Amino acid sequence: MKILFLHHHVRGGGVTRVLAAQVRALQDPLGQGPYPCRLWTADTRPPPDFDGVSLAYQSLAELDYLACDTEPQALERMEQTLYAHLHQAANEGWLVHCHNSSLGKNPLVTWVLYRLAREGVPILFQYHDFAEDARPDNYRFLKQLLQDRFRVPLADILYPGFARCLHVAVNSRDRAFLATLPQLKAANVYLLPNVVDIPEALPAPQTDAAAFRNSLNIRLEGDLWTYPVRGIRRKNLGEFALLAALFPEQNYILTLAPQNPLEVEAYDAWADRVRHLGLPLHVNAGALWPFEEIMAQSTGALTTSVREGFGLAFLEPWTLGKAVTGRDLPDITRDFKAHGIDLSHFYARLDVPLQPDEQHKLREAYRAYVQACGQAMGIAMPAEVLDGMVVSKVGAWTDFAALDRQTQMDWVERVAADPGLAAQIRERNGLHRIWSVAAERVQHNRRQIGRHYGLSAYGTALVKLYRQMAESQIEPDPPLPLDNPMLQHFFHPDHLQLLRK
């Protein structure tokens, strides 16, 4: 078997790491020697994540994110070019494994893969994120460019139900959502959690602790907690800053700035506010120090994210001998808990007391946001449904993650200036428990992660999926869905936060 991996880019981030792990897992699965692997993206060269593996890399500009104002003639040329490349690869016996093709970053890729799937090309579709999950601009782009242009129901294009297509989710929630799609057979929908690397030895600091902290203007006193992510909006940087205001005796690091230009404005606003308030939080530490050294110097890791695909941030630090704490995402972490990973010290909400005028303003903001999302996705919103969604988000005590960015900033400033208010919020939410993680729990969680998310088992699972795909036969086309059930799954109050706008 020969595997052709397909993605828009490899510029760092979760999907890039998954791709690198998949290529590594196929180097010697089941002791049968390496499987030939190719990787096509829009980037000119692969990053260091792929060093030391056998991989044929090719850059295709047609795979890059697509501008919504691209001229029709250019769209046609791009479609023809991409189709020709993939059609030739399929004729040469390559199985296609694509990532996030339905997210709406380039609807032409989505359409070309649908065409090939309809012709019987074996394709494994792997989903990390979804356009239906509070991404109205992406969904509108897909609908306008695909359904309105080609007159095929959008759900069928996004999730092709042909016999030689497999559909893979990285968490059990998304797998259950996919299984409800009428065009997909249950036998073709799978759960494939991501690999988590388990180093044989725990990393040790290579630099004197004082020199490390001085380089980042961090006090020598106090523990050091690291948020090991890029500072994009869904990572909820405001709550990270709030924790720094609630527990100013600790020190905090955010590892990386965002690369996406659409994320820079929000990141810069928070970086400026943190500096203005003098909070013990340093951003973009990864520009000065490698990830391994930052984690070796850290007491533990934090996460305040409001949306994840797989949830690597909940697992990886344990493998480095570091505790993880912060905001729980039960839809994601239930898979980890089912494997015996103990996250009982996390919080599911971080409530703050809103004044009546703040509640009114926030309800009106949510009302407008939910209506706009529903309109973009073609979801009818009866008044009573809209009212119920708004009421579920806002109350006298409201989850901090439900606030818009400006209100979050106002609250961080209030808490930083008022020790009494900070104490009230800490007590209300029982936050002191988040720092109490025994060494035994760290060791236990590290063992459980190694047992359930290791590389060798992952390679075995991949090969089984590829074999099923390669051995499947072309069958009559599945029935076309009349609507997209994925919208109903994701259009829910828990998935709608103003800070993701």
C-alpha cells in the first residue's frame, strides 16, 4: 500500500504534528517495513517535524487557503490542476488520506475530493475541526462555492458516502455526530485518537533557572505555569490572564504568538493589556526558548481553551512529567477519563458576578451573534429557541468564557485591582484545587497515556483502515441527504462563544 497525505499546509500546529506522527507510524508498522508515503501541501518544504522519516514531499499551490473573491476562471484552472494531480496519483495506486478537507479553508479541495470519491478512488477523510462548529464564514463559503454552484447537497460533498470512503474522527463525540449522517455507513465511520509521544526520559533543564527566568523578566519567586499553545482566540487568553490576576503569586508563560493574520489583533490586544496591568505573565516565550526547555523549567501546564479537536494540551505535559490544570472540556476529555486519566482537579466553569447592565448588554450581543450564525448556516431560529440559548449563556453569575473580549478585559482589570473580588471569585469556583496535583497523579496519568495513545498501536490501526479502504468494492451511490445533520449537533449554546467571533 502507498499512502498520499493531503493537507493545506504544514506551518506548525496540531494537524502538522498528527501528520508527522502518521508518517512515523507507517515506517515499520507490524514489523513489515515502511509503507511508501507522500505528503502534498501548499508549503514549499516540510518543517523539521518530518526530519528522519522516509517521505516524498510535493508543494501544490492549489491546496492553499482559497480567497473568497477568486475569479471564476482561476477557480476552474485550479480545480482542473488539482484533479489531474490526484487522479494520476490514484491511477498509480496511491490511497488518499486527507485532513480537514470539509473545514471550508479551500472548498475546491473539498469538491475535487468528492469528485474522486464518486469515481471510486479510495479516500480516508480525517476530521479535526468542523465548519458547522461556530464557523459561519467557512460554512457560508462552502455553501456558496459548492452547493449553489454544483447543485449537489452540501452535506454529501462534505461527507461523501461512497463505499471506498472512510471517515475518521479524533474524539468519540465527533465520531457519534458523523455516524448520524444518513449517507454514511456505520462500518465506514471510525474513532482514531491522535498519537501522544512518550519520551523515554523526562526532560531536564539545560539552563540555570535564574538565567532562564531573567531572560523572560520572570521573578525568581513563585511557581511557573506554562500554556503551551499558539495564542489564538479559541485558546481563551483572557481567562489565562484572569488566572494570573486571581493568583498573582504564581508566574505564567504563553509559548507562541499566532501565525494567522486574522488572530493577531486579539493576541496583541491581550499582550498589551497584560503588560499594562503588570500581570506576571510572559507571552511568546517560544521565540526565545525551545519548547523542551520551557517545559523542563515549568512547574506545570495550564489550559483555558474553549474548543479543541483532539485535546493534546490535556495530555502532552503529563508525558513530560508535568501536571496539567485549568478548564475542562467534557466533550473532549471524556475519552481520556474513560482511559483512567485523572483530571478531577480541573474546573468546568469559571463564574464571575455580572451587574444587570452587563447581563443585558451580553444577552443582546449573544442574540445578534446567534442570529447571524443561524442565518449564515441556514438554520431557522424561532424566538423561543433563540431566547432559550441566550438565557443559558448569561446570568447573575456567568462563565468567564462566555464574555466578549472587552468585557473579559474589564473583568481582568477589576480583579487585578480588587483583592476582595479576587477572593470572592476564587471561593465561588473552588479554584485553589487546580494547583494541588500530587506526584503520584502525574506518574499515573503518564502511564495511562503511554498505554492508550502510543505510536505502535496507532500504526497498526492506520494499516487496518487502509486495508479496508483498498479492499472495498465500488457500490451504487448512497442516497443524497436533504439537509446537514452536523449543523444540529454543533449549533448549541456550548459551542457558541463571543470570543470566537
